[in-house]
Amino acid sequence: MVNTFIEKTTQGWAPTHAKLAEMVLDESGTVPLSQRYRALFSLKNLNDDAAVEIISQSLGKKNDSELFKHEVAYCLGQMGNKVAIPALVEAMAEVSYHDMVRHEAAESLGAMSDLSVIPELEKYVNDACKPLAETCVIALEKIRYDHSAEAQLADPRPKDAVYASIDPAPATTSTKSVAELRSTLCDANVGLWKRYRAMFALRDIGTEEAVLALCEGMETDRTSALFRHEIGFIFGEMQHPASVPALARILANEKEDAMVRHEAAEALGSVATPEVNDILAKFIADPEPIVRDSCLVALDMFEHETSGEFQYAIIPEAETVEVAKVEA
């Protein structure tokens, strides 16, 4: 997989990078997953070439937690540094990786929106791994939209971003009607690109009515685990209490895809209403590793959200570094 950056560059890293690398790469196998998450987001916020090299190295660890590799791939896409493209391409191609890791690698390539990745994404639009195939289709749509003045004129992206994340599809601005957006979101005959654009528009509206429309989309859809998982991610961003009942039901549904239950768990940790701790605690011994690990991480997120901590991150004592607050 990815070249062993750590062996080649440790000598040149600042103490902070070296300490964070030790935690993220966890060669000893003793660092708790929640601490690795915090170290990962610290590197994400540093967002320099050294941070990208460390995170890329982590993505290449085949025997590592699938949940953690998925988060690593997400961070690389949000950082937007094209140095990460080879690592993401390799992760997308690695058939031994969990579906959600390969999906996240593809989505991150879409987030970079570099025309050079189009041939790589096109290889998987008909792949047997459905979440990967669907992600590649959406990522290709996003890249074409980003590079097409005509497409942007037809349905412009919002002028003012409500959230800092790079989304897999821009919120539609063609309507502000929750009823119309809900209709598009819940229509299985509409393509995922348009359903995603409606999804992110509902997120940006942010009212309880919009949240309940998203809940309906997540609970009634039978076509795409990828689609349902993305709504779960959005609920983590919104942190709206009205999403908790639906998220709790989805987490408890053992027939639901693991990647959807995972996002439900982490969204609950981010919402962090009082009942969430008990909901998550029920699943820390779940037989599905991705769900089990997600609940442990979500409990750490819950602690962060209710503790008044400034950031979901770790700043090693070796060096003082100003890190921007992480949106959980």
C-alpha cells in the first residue's frame, strides 16, 4: 500500500507531529481508539504536508481498525491537500478494505475535485461494491459540477456556507420549501445526486421540520445504505435533539447496514442530549466491530460535548500549537 512515510521523515518532523504520529499510527497497539481519533483531528487541523504524510501512512495499515481507516480517509478529503491523492486511490482500490473505507476514499477524491482523478473514479462506477460504485457516481457529478459554469448557473451552490465541511454535493438553491425538498429526498426514483442536494439543503435550513424530513428519508429508504449513512453524518453536524429518536432506532436495528448504524452512533455522540449516554452504552459490546467501536468513540464525543472542552483534539505537551476548534 502507501509508502512508509514515517520511516523516511520522522527525523524532520516537529515534536508535535512526531507525537501525534505515534498516537495515530499506534505501532504498539496500545493507544485507545478515542485518543487516536483526537490525535487524527489534531493533525487534520494542522493541515500541512507532514500531517498529510502521517495520515496517509495510517490509511495504508491493512490490519488497522476499519472504522479508523474510514475516518482517516475522510480527514484527507477535508484537508484538500493533493499530496494525499495517491494514498486515496490505493485505498479505493484495496478490495480487502471494508466498503465504507473504499467509499470514503472515493468521496474524498471527489472533495478534492481534481480533474486528474476522474479516470480513477470511472473505474468503479459499476463495481460490485455498491457503496463504492454509488460514491464514484456522485463524486464524478460533483467534479463536473465544480468545473462547469453552466451547471452552477442552472442551480447555484449557496452563497454563504452554513457548515465548514466539504460536502459530497452542494445544497440545492432551487427551492427553500421543506415539503419540496422532502419529496425529492424520499423519492427513490430520483438520482442520488439530486437527493443529496436536497439532503444538504434540508441540513442548511436546520429547522425541526427539516430534521424530521431527514429522519423520514433515513428510516424509510430501502435503496441505498450510502444514502442513509450520509443523513446520519448530517445529523452529527446539525446536533439537533429532534433527530435522537430516529438515530436510536437505527442504531438498535441489527438488520441495518453497519455503515449506517455507525453514523447513527457517532451522530448521537455529537448531539449529546442527556439520554444519549445510556443509548450508546447498550451497544459497546455489539457483535459488529464497526458499531461497537463507533459507540466507544461516540461516548468520547459525548464527554467532549458535555464537558465544555474547547476542541475535540489533543495538543501534545512537546510543543504548543494553536489548533482550530473541531466540528464534531
